[in-house]
Amino acid sequence: MKTDAFALRHIGPRENDLQHMLKTIGAETLDQLIFETIPSDIRLKADLDLDPAMTEYEFANHIQKLGNKNKVFQSYIGLGYNAAIIPAVIQRNVFENPGWYTAYTPYQAEIAQGRLEAILNFQTMVIELTGMEIANASLLDEGTAAAEAMALLFDVRSRDQKKNNICKFFVSEEILPQTLSVLQTRSTPIGVELVIGNHEDFDFSTDYFGAILQYPGKFGQIHDYADFIAKAAANEIKVAVAADILSLAKLTPPGEMGAAVVLGTTQRFGIPLGYGGPHAAYFATKDEYKRSMPGRIIGVTVDTNGNRALRMALQTREQHIKRDKATSNICTAQVLLSVMAGMYAVYHGPKGLQYIANKVHASAATLANELEKLGFQQTNTAFFDTIVVKADAKKVKAIAEQNEINFYYIDENTVSISLNETTSVADLNKIIAVFASAKETQATTIESLSETNHFPESVNRTSTFLQHDVFNKFYSETALMRYIKMLERKDLALNHSMISLGSCTMKLNAASEMLPLSMPQWNNIHPFAPLDQAQGYQEMLAKLEQQLNVITGFAGTTLQPNSGAQGEYAGLMVIRAYHQSRGDHHRNIALIPSSAHGTNPASAAMAGMKVIVTKTLENGNIDVEDLREKAILHAANLSCLMVTYPSTHGVFESAIKEITQLIHDNGGQVYMDGANMNAQVGLTNPATIGADVCHLNLHKTFAIPHGGGGPGVGPICVAPQLVPFLPSNPVIPTGGENAISAISAAPWGSALVCLISYGYISMLGAEGLKQSTQYAILNANYIKEKLNGHYDTLYSGEMGRAAHEMILECRPFKQKGIEVTDIAKRLMDYGFHAPTVSFPVAGTLMIEPTESENLEELDRFCDAMISIRKEIEASTLEDKNNVLKNSPHTLAMLTTDVWDFPYTREQAAFPLDYIAENKFWPTVRRADDAYGDRNLVCSCAPIEAYMEN
């Protein structure tokens, strides 16, 4: 046994399991299975041209040496990113804890109550700090949150504004540069006209439907926006405010000024800089706009017994229903980061946040005073943490970098300095010394901070916040550690059992891939630091792009999109730019099969395309003749086809090359959704099937953990003709020679977690990657055959094989009174998270085991499913009081004196012997979604509720 081979640790089945598994599925060899699964005309003829696989020990040394090429300066660059202190109790117990980072999106609320409570805390924190009425569970970053705010305000225009096509959106020149770039990208396709200017000169014309302001401004200037917002409201102009969340502990919240939306980033609430991410954006609005709010909302409801329960509320995944009519394609959140930010607020409480905000402001005020004493002019008349100094920027920069300090240099005579939670008096003295040296004078040494507020009384916060019990009781490390553990125990994650969610690829997130994220050489670099300070990052990111090029067969990659849905959008925007570069501005038709993921049509609509849906055959494949008819009909205006491969139905369609050629013959490009890439790597690739662009879910195929619902990374890989259009960034140039504007805020998106995928590919190498794909297909087909005779598989390939996932038919069970939801809930009693429910086909389960699950776990899952099948047979349409309808069964149910059910407690909680060894207890019974939507509550209970107890 080659114990230093990473593939041995990553892939679940052992070598001596292989023959048993092959015999079960009726194949002689793995090669035969792959031959029967993947059409031969798209199989790769050679192994991937990748470096030899590293051992875990070699990778640990390699990543340490590579990290040492990064220079960790003290960065006072600001622009929405500030160094923060990660409380060790949160770093160890959340950030580095697989109980938190391997959990999936809380679609099954009963086994996600811990995560849901943590996110509810986050939402409450956002609502109270911003002064708004409702907040979501986080968005991707501040730039994209601002774009979502613009889209929301466009969607909620008055009837007259829509009738008169009012489409102007005012953008303050104080907005962060990366935010402006994202707004420019997102506005044009949907017909919004951006007008950038000074808010003090704005004329409040009725030609505008909305405006966005930065608070404080990009270089720190604070404005009192109350009059602006009031005048805007009088003219039916709704205002969004991008606000620094820490400043809101001291400044009047925008909600109290009348803002319609408040947004920003929670990065400075204990999240590392990470060269740009991942960071949880926040988004808060008025209750009347809740149906247009993007992303996910966590709400309070009741369970079957009337007890409090939490679940995802309202329009969660609404783009799957609305499709191209959706106002947003966003299908995710930054849950792990929002949990950390929420815990930061829980740990510090309102007084702690005020203390930190006061210290940051006092540091800025003290520095301003001392620099003015040295003869420098500080130009901000009101500020929180950022000052602007008139000085010889070139001279200051040379001295600052000698002292390992970064400032932001606005122009040759102006330097911006943003202070943060980590800034000490000693740090201030270093900064003062830099400026004194530039002036060739002696620096004075300060001993303490000034306490004077440097902003007007009119923006001084007077309202209280975070009065809820949860923000006022966990201040000791012992208390917070136990609170985090209490929540963790309510959640089923990969460290407990297999999560077989189809389309989601819940594979091992290896510890050796995760460890570098805690290294300061990697997690403490500002995204706008000079490139020569980020050479380790530059090498790693360039290598990862090259690895992904090889794997996909494409010519270029951008890592900027930080979710799969954003990758879809980026791919379509690159296709759009390509057509326009050729004078084909009219090409706006996107053909999308009816089986496609719901974000596909939503992304196409956001990219300004018109969606034409094509039919699917009874066997689940694309109806090629219908596609041909529509491609020819729309040839003059055809932009692209959006296709998932293998299909959403878990099948490698043999007609794929015919399909892609058909699109090319009619002038279109082919976008491939990379959600199912785990069935392709090393065996086939998007370029070979004839695609022009694909997005990859690094949080699926390439081992970044799902983090309870985020982070994600959705890079796009493109064919040569699309490389020139890959997106740029306004601060650190990236992308192609004819780059589109930014897709997300940071130059390389969520760069920190790209280390995970880099490690995954580097340690598996070409052979390990191919084996991973082979075993993913093997594991899926093993489950398919083990369940054969108990459940029907809805779709199979031409030789009867599944790809890496399969859909189980559950609709006939309605004759027994059993819905697919009952099976999902019952699986919790067996210690498993349900497979994907009712997607892509209503009333079905989609199962994807991945390559990481061992034979014993596959057998346990199959035993559970077979046992449930027997329970279904014992059910009747008339009798609703059965073990399936009453599932999941909580510990409270099992330990009450009264047991009014026609089956035993043992049947309820321990239906199979293995469960007793590792019992997972759901903490609530079934959550009532309808009740929660009728009685929407998206924050912690008001303080009065605690006072009554």
C-alpha cells in the first residue's frame, strides 16, 4: 500500500473492494464500465499533461515555500478591505472545523438548525446595524451586492416608471472603484443607464429610478445623506447605500436616513483578507421589497409540534421557479463567512463593537492630528477610519515600502490611509515616522490615542443595537466555544456521514488542502497590494489557471467569478462581448434545454439574452430535432446554447458533438455548465465535446468545501477566440486584451480558497484525477445496482449506465400516500442527509455519492434506502400515522412518557443496527414552510421576548 499517495486517501473504495463492486454492477473492469458510460468519440486519447502528483508532505512543504514568496506588509490601502483580528475561538471552532465547513446548504432544515441559528444571528446583526427591516443570509462580495441592489431597485420601480421606461441610475463618484466596475458590467445588458457624478450636484430628475451612495466615501469622507435621501424619495428615486459595517457602530445607520437598501461587506468582522476573499457581503432592505430580494433568507417557523424551528424562507432558489423572469441568478450565500462574522458580533457584543469602532476612529484621528503637526494637510473634513494626506506620493511610497507598509496612492500628491482593528499605537508611530522621513524632519512619538470625534453630530449614532440575548452572554471563550459546539451538534455534515446530493458533489475536503488557509503568508494579503508583494499568489493562481486549462482542454481561464451562477453569467458576458466584437450586436438568443438548472435561464436574462427553451425527450436527453429546428429558425440572432454535460439527468448523451456542431453551424457559441464536471475530468473535457466556454464549480469538482452554503468559486475556462474578453479589474488589471469590466470585486475573486483546488489537483496529478472520476462513476453505478428492484432509475445511458449520479423514481409511492419529502425526512432517522429532492424532476431523488465514499458507507446508505422501501410497502394511503409521515423523530419524542404511534420507539429511531453506534438526532420535527412564509420573521426575537421570560 503506497501510503504517501494522496489518491489512496482521497478515494474511498479500497483496491480489494474493486472486484466486488464490479461484480455487483456486471462489469469485468473499470475500463469496461467507462466504455459503457462515456461515448467513445469524446474520450480523451491521452492522459492529462499535468505535473507528477505530490505527496501530502511534499505539498505542505511546497505551499509553505510558495507562501514565503508573499510579503505580508501592513496594509492601509482600504477600498473596502481592512485587516481584521480573527478571534482564535472562532478560527479554531468554525473556520478550521469540518463540522462547519463540510456542511451543505440547509435545504433539509431539520438537520441544519445550528447553521440556521448562526445565520439568523448574522441577519439580526445586519438589520440592527443598518437600521433596516429585513436582511438576507449574505451575498458574495460588496461589488456584486451593489449590483443586486441596483437590480432590485430597477425591479421595484413604480408602475409609471416602468411604463415610461425610466432607466437612469445615479452612482456617486465616491463609490469604490471595483464596485463601479461591477455596476458597469451588470447595468448594460438589463437596460440600466449609469450616471456617475457628485451627489451634491445631483438634480433629482424624474428620469432616475434609483441612486447608490458610499458611506463613508471610497477615500473616507463622511457625508450626511439624510437630505439627499429625503429629496430623492420626494421624486420617487430609491436610494441604496454601501456602508462600512464597523462604522455603523458609531455613525447614523442609513436605514434611519430612509435608505431603501443598505449593503456592504462583513470582511472586517473577523474574516482574513485572503487576497480578496471569500468574504460575506450583507444586504438589507425594507420589508415591502422582500419578494425582490436576492439570495437566501433564513426565517423562523414552527415544527409539527408547534415548537420554534428555522428554515430557508420565501424566494429561496426562486430563480429555479421564475427562471428567466427572476431578478437575480444568485443561488448561494457566503454561509461559512457569515457564520464567522455573526459569531464575531456574538463574541464582542454591542459594547465590544463600539469599543473596536472607537479605537479605529481614535487611531485615525490621532494620526491626522500628528501628521498635521508635521505640516501635512489632511483633506477629509469628516472621517471614520480613513484620512487623505497631501504629500509627495512617490517619496512616501519608497519609504513606506522599505518599512513594509502599504498606503493607497490616489495621485502623485495624495495618499490615502485606512486604519483598522489591528492598528496599534506602535503602528501609528511607524506611519508617522514614514511621513517625517519624507519631510526630512524628526518624528514625535505618541503614547496614547485622541478621543475626539471627527465627524458632525448629525451622523453620530444615537440608537441602540444588538440588545438580543445572544449578543450579550457569550463573552468568555468557554461560553462561546460551548455555544458554537451546541450549534454544531444540531447539524449533519460530512464528518458524520455521506451527503449524496446530486449535482452538488459532496466529496472529501482533505485537511492537507485546508491547512494553508490559516497561514498568515496566504490569508493576510490585501487584494490591491502591489503584485511584487504577492508573488506566491501570482504563481499559485497562474498555475491553477494552467491546470484548469489542461483539464478542460481550453486556452484561458479567469478565476474571478466567486459562485457557479456568477460563472454562468461571466461565460455569457464573454460570449456577448465576442459577438459584439464581430459586429453581431443582434445575436441575443440563448437556447436552453427544459431540463437545465434554474440559474441558466436567469443568468441568460441578466446577460441581456432572450431565452428559448428546447424540448427534452422521454429518456431525458435533449430533443436534437427540436434543437435543430430552433437553431435554424433563430440562426440570424443565435448567441449560444447552454448545456449541462453529462446531462442534469445523469447521462452522457451520445449526440453531444452533433449538438455542439449544430450550434456552431448556425453562428452560435456553446456554453457548458460545469456542475457535472466530476464525471469528465481525465476522461473527456468540454473542448472535446465542442463547447466554447464552461464554468467550473471549484466547490464541487475541485474540493473547496461548501461551508454550509458557501463559499463557492465559479471560474470560466474558454476557447482561444474568447480569451481576449476575460474580465478585468479597475485597480489591479487582469483578463484579456479586450477585457469586459469586472464580474466580482476582487481581481482574482475568492483567491484564498483557490489554494484548496490547487492542492487537490497538485496532489492527485493526472492519474489520481482520472481515478477519482472513474470511482465517482463506479460508486454511482454501484448504488444504482444495489437499489435495483427496490427503486427504478429514471434515466440511464444507452448501455444502461449512470454517469456520476442517478435519479430515483419516487412518484409511484404516492399510491401508498408517501411523498418524496417523506423519504428525505426519514433518511434523517437513519443518519443520512437526503439526496437532492425534486430536482431536476419533481417527485424524485437525485443521488451522487462522489469518489470519496468507501464501500461500507455506500452499503450503509443502500441498506437505509432498502429499509425505507420496505416501510413504504407497509404504508397505506388511508393511514397517515406511519413512521415515514412522522419522520424525523427527535430525542424529545423518543423520551416522552406518552408514545401514541403504531410502531415502536426502536423502529422510529433505530431501524437498523448500525445506527446505534453513531446516532444523529434531528433537533426539531418537520419545519412548517407555509406557516413561516405567512408569518415571516427573519431575525432573533425582540428583546421584549427575553424580558417576558
